[in-house]
Amino acid sequence: MLHGAASAGALAARAGSPGTSPGNDPALGREGARFEDVTAEAGITFRHVNGATGQKFILETLGSGVCVFDYDGDDLQDIYFVQSGRLPGYTPQAPLRSALYRNLGHGRFEDVTARAGVGGPDRYGFGCTAGDVDGDGDRDLYVTYYGTSLLYRNNGDGTFTDVSETSGARNTLWGTSAAFADADGDGDLDLYVTNYVAFDEANNLYCGENRPGYRTVCHPRNFDPQPDVLYRNRGDGTFEDVSAAAGIVDRTGKGLGVVWGDYDGDGDQDIYVANDDTPNFLWRNSGNGTFDDVASLVGVALSEDGVPQAGMGTDMADYDNDGRLDIFVTNLSQETNELYHNDGNGLFSDRTFVSGLGAPSLLDLGFGTFFFDCDNDGDLDLFVANGHIIDNISLYSDTITFEQRPGMYRNIGGGRFERLTYPAEAPFGRTYVGRGAVPFDYDDDGDEDIVLTQNDGPALVLRNTLVRSPHWVTITLAGTAPNRDAIGALVTLQAGGARLVRYARTASSYLSQAERRLHFGLGSAAAIDNVVVRWPGRRGFAEEFTGVPVDHFVTLQQGKGRRLPSAPNRSGR
């Protein structure tokens, strides 16, 4: 029984698909977890179109994202792909639409875009995020565009309604990533949207050498940055722009990636933004509706050498199991990606090279990225989707390629990673023009799979094929209205002498969002000591749950655990 449970509804559990047994696979070797391409058998046929015609618009290089969320409430993870496509001079052979795929179970999906009404307008799309903005128990969908972004309200019957005109969240700049979270602690989900640069298709610059075939897309330094936007939820699913009042408009960057997370442990949701060619932002939540950019102060704005980089994707997670959220950012080739370690005193230290993540990424151009436990050993590993933006980069470099292999980095303990190698025929031995990427357990077998988008190419579903998986548990949080998905909760699990932390959030990576279920690899631990959930909100409190089974999908219900005494926050404020 669940300790402190008032009813059986406090903990609902179901086993994962059979066929796995505890213990590490000695055959994994340098490959680590193995993945297989199951895109075709899963029924996924989406292909991103960038609309390129040789004019080298910067627009065509960056799309697009993918969101994994349960849109119809059947506990299966569905997939939404964002389409781009229409540029001057490009005529598509068929209408270009974003695509929603419903998970049918047993590893199969069906395209329900037309039925659901989320194909989108004939505009150039980039990113997406999903969250329950009106507190009715189902997830709504926000999609960013070069131009006006869209909000789809989930009707609860498998269809959506475009409520953009009345939503108050009609961002009209070049929107890229977006993410929902409770910025002001009032219980409902607010929205942060990153905007990129001021670009006019009618005045496209010529960049590159002035000879046939050498024209390239222009560097973002040629364009002015645009301000990001923070929308406050009014409590009824509509929004108001509070960027000025919150202090967000005080800084402008060229935003591409965003993730919410309580980096300082004070119970408020902070915001990290990966900016291209400009310093990154870390918006510390003051708790009174305003934010301060402390990125330079705490050490997460620049490279170790003190210069801005080409921030693309980002994630925030506890990679070394010390209970604090660290930050990872992907960057341009010849810059390396960046790992910022949370030192617990309000400051971060750059651990890129000492962690083993620096040198292997020097020639890569990283986009989508996420921490996940690919082998269920209890340590968070790291995935990076790579692919250049210059399709004729071979004319300018003998070492950098357009299509690139993904980066799979195994956590080997002690704060270090090793990049895994794969044979050429394996999915991670092949090359892609990678963009959005997130983990999700699409087949509910207890290990984390991957969905990956390509620029002007087909999306991929990559199945994790751990032969003999260690133990695991996947937790769904059931909060109270209006934040029924408990976005912003911090979950700490203790098992086998280890303390593992996960953070409930919406979007991260690059233009993308992973499933909201929280996956924990447990290694050889055959029992869980306890799970402590710090629920979100101004009156958020912590509860302990015991009796949580391993190798199951578990739902923890707010108010049904053993309430713990309040503890001082870790921020010192």
C-alpha cells in the first residue's frame, strides 16, 4: 500500500510491456543502448519541407520541431510535427501541413491531422508546446511561426479549435521555441515565446563567395535580434502580454531554445534561453511577477572563453545526481556545446571539457538535445541531434559536413561522459540534418525511445532495443486544477542508495517538447525506498509516497501522499 494514502486512487500502476529482465547487457560495449529505425512500421510518414529554391533564406535552415503529448487522454503518447515550406519562388506539389499522429498502441500510429483540425495555415512553422491552459484536463497546443503563432484549444473529443484571435497570445514576430509554465505561482500555465531575428524575405542578403554555387545563408549577425514575449494566463485560458512589466523586454537576443526550471530551489519557475550569436539568458524569477537576467552573473551566458556562442537547443537536468538542475546548450560547429554545472551556491561552473563533452562536439552543429537514461542504469545520458545549416559547407570546409551523425553520450559517472560509436548501418552511425528531438517511450516497454526531425527530410522514430533492461519506473503526476499536470513539480526518488531528480515541465530541446511522464532508470535496484514530490504553486508542498513498484507506470496523485514539513528554500532568498 501507498504510505499515507487516503484511497487507492493515490497510486495507480500498470506494468510495462513484457520481455525484459533486470541486469546490464554485457554485449552493449561501445554502442551502449541500441536503437533501431521503426519509422515505417510505426506508420509515420511526415517529411519536413524547407521550401529552398537556391535563394538561401535564413528561414529555410532552422525548421522544425516536434511535440509528444497525450492529446486524447488515453495514456498513449501522440506526436505532432510542425511543417514549414512556403517561401518565395517555391511551389509545393501538395498542400503543406503540420501533422498529428495518434498512438494506437502496439507501436503503431495513425495520421489524424484532418480529423483533429491542426494542420495549420499556409505559413512557415517552427516550434510547438502543449499544456492545459484552461484547466479542463486536456492539453492544448501552441505552434510558432515566422509570423503569427497559433493556439489550438483541445475540445476533449479528439478535435481542436483555433482560438488564436481571442487568445491574447498572438505573437507576430519570428517565433521559434515556446514553453508553458506557471510563472507567477497562481496555479495556471503562462507562456514564454522565444523570438529570433528581424528578417524580410523581400530584402534577402547575398552572402558567401561571389561565384556560382558558393552562395550561402547569411550569418545571424547580419540581422537585428527580436525581444522574447511572456504571456500571463488570465485564468480562463486567455493571455495578456506582461513582457514589459516582467522585465523580459529589457534584453533582446536571438532566441532559439527555451526551458523552464527552478535552478535555485526557491520554488519559483526560472527560464533559460539559448540565444544565437548573443549571450544566453537566465531569467531568475523574483516571485513577484518580475524576472532578472542573471546569466552573466552566475556563469551561463557565454562560453568558457567569455564569448557569445550560437545557442540552439537546451536542456536542464541533474546529470550528476546531486539534487540540482544543471544546464546544457548546443552550439555551432567549431564552438563546442556547453555544459554548465550547478554548484549549489547560486553559481554555475563550465564543465564542458572536463566532462568529456567538449572535444567530441567541435565539428558538430547541434540542435535538439536532451538528458535521458538510455540504458536504465540510473545515470542521465545525453543525446544531441546534429546537422549543419549550410548545405554547401563542403565548399568552405574539408572537415565539417552538412549531414552529421547524432551525438549519443553515455554517462560513465563522476560527472563524465563518453561519446558512443555505432556501426555505419545503425541509426546513430548514419548522418542526418537533425533539428528537433525528444525522448518518449512510444511502445511502453520501460525504456526511452527517440523521435527526431530533419530539416527538409523525413522524421524518424528510433526504438530503444535494450536486450536485458535494468529496473525502471515511469511516473505521471496528477495535480489539482488548474495545473492538473503538475507542471513545475520536482520529483526526488531514492532507490539503491541513489537519489534521482526529475523536473515536470513542458518544452525543452529545440523547438520541441517531450512527453510529460517522468522516467527513472533504477539499475539493479529492485525496490524504491520513497518518492518525494514537491508540488508547484505558491502554496506548493512536499509529499512522500512509498510502496511505489518498480518496472511499472505509476500515477501519483496530489494530496494523497504523506505531507512533509516545510523546509527552507535552497536559494538563500
